[in-house]
Amino acid sequence: MEKLAYSEKKVEKNPWLPDDKPAVAKVLVPTELLCPICKDLLKDAVMMPCCAGSACDECARNGILDSEGSRCPVCTDVANPEELIPYRLFRDKVDKFRNQTGYTKATPTPPAQLLLSAKPTLPDIVLPDPADVNFQFDALVGHRATPGVKVEPPNINFVGVKV
């Protein structure tokens, strides 16, 4: 067994590159276990008192509070977030489904990670050309030479310079 392990070549994956293969195979969620608001598996399922519809606790509360006139996000009747009923039957079904399939909620990639995965580019820097007729070295230094006097750039070739 060790001989086999040592004979295989180790291939390291670059941690900055995105995964080519999804980690978990896509699992089909039963429609009765889907939240009608977020379209994902129910989380802390609650029953709406007005229509007996099911939804995630957070989705239902936010839907009622964010609507005009405190309306149910499922049936649009007037509702109160304090009257939401924990839906034990659906909570048990969701737990059983998760245990059987190993389903985990898909986590969207945050925008910061999307930006990090893109390769950074350097800005274009345009340097002045000393061979250009309009090139003036004194303008780069920050002082003006007297008119008619040609200012030479400093000698940066240190070959043959005695110290």
C-alpha cells in the first residue's frame, strides 16, 4: 500500500484558482420543502396564520415587515409576524431530507472573492520620450531654466567616475 502511495505523483492545486468540479452533486429538493420566497430548502419552517402556507422563518418575517400594510408574502392577506407558527411537520421533513441526502444550502460567492479571483492588471504608465522635440527636462525637475539656456539631464552612467 505504501509503495502504491509513493509511486503516485502528488499534484498540488493552486488555492487561488476556482474549483472546476462542484464539491457536491446537485440534489433535487422536493417542492413541498421549498420556501416560496427564497426558493431554497426551508430553514426554521413556519406556518402563515392567514393561509397555512409554509416559509422560512426569516423570509416570512422580513416579507411581512418589508411589505406595505404588513401583508403575507404568500397570499398577500394582512399578517402579523408575531403570529407565525413553528411548522414542526415541515421542520422534521427538512431534517430527514438533510440526513438522507447530505444537502447543504448553496452559498453564493461574495463579490469580494469574485474580485480576488480576477487577475489584477497594472495601469498604463506613459513616460516622456527624451528624443521628442517638445521634451523639456527642466519641467520634470520642477524648475525653469533661463530662456535660451539648454539644460542637460544628469549623467547617470557611473562608469569611469572616480570616487
